[in-house]
Amino acid sequence: MKKATESRNFIASLDSLEPMRDFVSQKGSEAGLNKKQIYGLCLAVDEISTNIILYGYQSSGITDGVISIKINFENDIFVVILEDKATPFNPLEARTPDENELGLPLEERKIGGLGIMMAKESVDEFRYEFKDGKNLNIFSVKALDN
């Protein structure tokens, strides 16, 4: 896969997380990403997709939600875009735990933000846009020479 663009739609359900990971993993492998890069990318997609499903759709009472995954690979940059019409939410503006909080026992930590922090740290670049009534969570990974 030297240059490619593909997309696939998934029902916004927790049952879709595994097929979503499988799709991203397969396309990442075809693009030449290594196992660590694929794992990090799947982790990021999984964390943000879970938030979209639970908070963007289900908490908003939207029962027929869809998440589109668009993949673009060009110039050694593998890009995954999660596109949804859920309640607008920019995960990059959400509170994430700081170093002090991460050192606390679990029962003393504030709830929330850890998945978003892991998503940000698992890819080379993570961006968010709200465009034409759609949330776009954009993950980029630079393909390494294996």
C-alpha cells in the first residue's frame, strides 16, 4: 500500500470496537506500520471511539449513530479519521491527569481523562476538527523503515 484512501462505516456500538480495530490494524499493516505503531494507533482509535459511542451518542439519546473510519496513506504518513455526527466534543480540550495525579492510588484519582491522554501519546499527531456538522478525530503515524 504505497498510496491509498479507504473508508468504512461502523454502527456506534461497543460491539463495533473489535471490527474497527481489525480494520485499522489490517490497513496499518498493509501500509508497513510496525506492530508497536499499529498497537498505539488501535489504542487511540479504541479510546476515542468508546467516548464517541458512550458520551457523544448514547448519553445524548442518539440510538442510530455511525462512526466512519477514513484511512489515507501518502508520503509515509498513515492517517485515520474518525468521523461522527454525535454531540460536538473536542477531546483535546478535556482535562487529563497530570503527573502528580498519575502518582496517586487509583481510589484517589479523579475519574476521566486517562483514555484521552493515552490516545494523544499513542500516535505521532492527534487533531480534532468540527466541520460541516461532524466531529473529526484525526490520528497520524509516520511509517518507519522496519
